[in-house]
Amino acid sequence: MGESVEWQGSRTTVTAVRRPLGRASQAPPGPDKEWLGVRAKTCAGDVSVEAGWYLFAAHGPSSERYPAPAWDDERWPRPQYPQGTVDPGECVDGWLLIPVVVAAPVTTVRLSDPDGIPLGEWRLPEEVGG
């Protein structure tokens, strides 16, 4: 955590992770699912950059992939990592949620560009990774 990934003149940092994030009543749809909460900060450089949950995914040790959904509910979590454009010189910071299988090992969170090309990843602490 805390290391930055630079892309398109911007910088993204994962500053915290929590698992599970939220109460059981707020669990993602489907059996045996829980939220992996990821707090990220993106700062645009000289040009605007796209921000969105769908740019992030969690990964397990055997190539399991858990993509973050496109989230539309502005009520939860707060502060929420935005969906949209970050203007030049501006920063955004907030939580995004990734649905993962309860007790499944998750080792990294990966950031990809809008075309799905991996840009960088963060290794999760054991107590969060499961």
C-alpha cells in the first residue's frame, strides 16, 4: 500500500484496504460474497484522466479475478471514489468496492487503463487477503 502508479501523466495510489467493508445487510448479491473495500487517490497531471471503479480488480493467487462493478449508488460508501473525469491538476480520493468470495484468498489489487491494459498492482496485507 502507499506506492503510486503513474499513467497518462496522472498518479494513482491505494492508501487503505478493508475486508469485509460494510454490514452483512449491505453484502454484494450472490451467495458467499463480501465487499473488499479499497481506498484510492488519483491526481491528474497536465491533462484530464478517467477515474472509475471498473479500472480496478482484485486478484487471487491462482489467477482468480474479481472486477469492481460500475457503482451508481452515491449513498455508500463515503467518501466514494468517483466515476468520471479528473481535471488537470485536481485529485480525487475515496472508497471503491470489489465483490469477492468470503474466505477466498485475494493477493493483489490491480489498476488497468480504460482498454484493460494492466498499469500496476498493490500487494494486500495477509490479514486482508484472506
